[in-house]
Amino acid sequence: MRTEYVLFDVVYEDGSQRSNRKVDASLLGGLDGDEPARTAIMDQDREISQKSGMPPLAIKSIKRSGKK
């Protein structure tokens, strides 16, 4: 079985941006819409920060990549 992903652009509180962050499509939809993507990206950021020794940045906003 192939996992489908949705790409998101993330803007952090410090003004930095990361594009095309992958989130498992099975987490999205339903009553919460894209809100579970924020939690998934926060989990990814926490993992990255543990490996790098740098604290994770606070997320200001997320939106699907390619959407205005």
C-alpha cells in the first residue's frame, strides 16, 4: 500500500518559512480539516530539534502548498 502525502507551507513566529512539509493524507479531512497537520508538523519539528539540539520554533500559520 502506498502512503499519500499532502504538502504544507509553514510560517514560524520568527518569520522564517519552510515549504513542502509532508503530512500523511490519512490524518486530514473530517471535522478537523487540515488542523491535524499542525500537530503532525509540530511532532516533526520536535524530532528535528532533538537531533539538532536546537529548540523547535513556534508555528504561526500553515497552509497547503500551492494555495494562495
